[in-house]
Amino acid sequence: MSWQNNLFEILKNEGITIFSYVPDAGHKVLIDRALLDDTITAIPLTSEQEGIGIAAGAYLGGSKAVLLMQSSGVGNCINQLSLIKHGQFPFLTIISMRGEFGEGNPWQYAMGEAVIPSLESIGVKCLKIYNQDDVSKTIQSALTMTFKAERSIAVLLSQKLLGSKKF
């Protein structure tokens, strides 16, 4: 089983029933699997910040959600992300990284390099995955930290894991 399919199965088995996303090649397998699964609600977004409200509503309604976005999307929703700490709800996002290892698009570097310091400065803990062997244990740790300790966690899928885009 590919690491992407394994990641989907872990999320599903841990009770994630809502996948919100902005379409992204780095999340293609997760999005496609969510769309095909009758037990999952897959919600396409026009802006990443909508996924934060969906996650809050899911928590209040007794469900678990994950927001799938690209690193450039962090900049689109930094204010909303900063309010999670005040709202006191668990939050999980999986971010496909750009602007790092082997990136050929110069426009991706600014936000790619700012993701970790930006998120951690507002209380979102970042866990970065560099290779397939670390996917399962990292996502399990993120799920525990998010839904048991009620923390805000971002799992970052590095370009070493996803493959870089040369353009």
C-alpha cells in the first residue's frame, strides 16, 4: 500500500469523517479517496480559511475534521489560524510543502520558508515528514496530540516526500 493510501486509512480509522480541501496535486490521493468513500464528507473550499470554521463546527458537533492545503495556503488563512487558540478546539491540518528541496518555482519560496515560524508563533505545532517510513508514526502522533490533548497540529509533507516541482 502506498504511503498516501496508508495515510488515508489511518485518518479514517481514527474517526476523521470530514476532509476539507483546496485542490492540490500533493493531496490528490487523499482527496480522491475521500470523494469516493461514502463514510467521509469531502468539502472543496474556495479559500483555506473556510476549513478552520469547518473544523470548529465538526468539533462542536462531535465529529473530527482535517484540513488539506498547500503551504501557500497558510498565508491565506493566518488570521483564522491565530484564532484557534482562543476558540479552544482541536485542529489538524496536513500541508503539502512548496518552496524547499528542489523547488523550481521562485514564487513558492517566500511562504514555504515562512510556514513553520508563522504557524508556531500562533500556537500551531508543526510535525514535518521527510520520508515514507515516518508517515504512519507522525500522523498517529498528530492525531493523539490533536484529539486527545486538544492541540492545533500541522503535519507538513516535505518536498523530499512528495517530490519537487522543477517548472
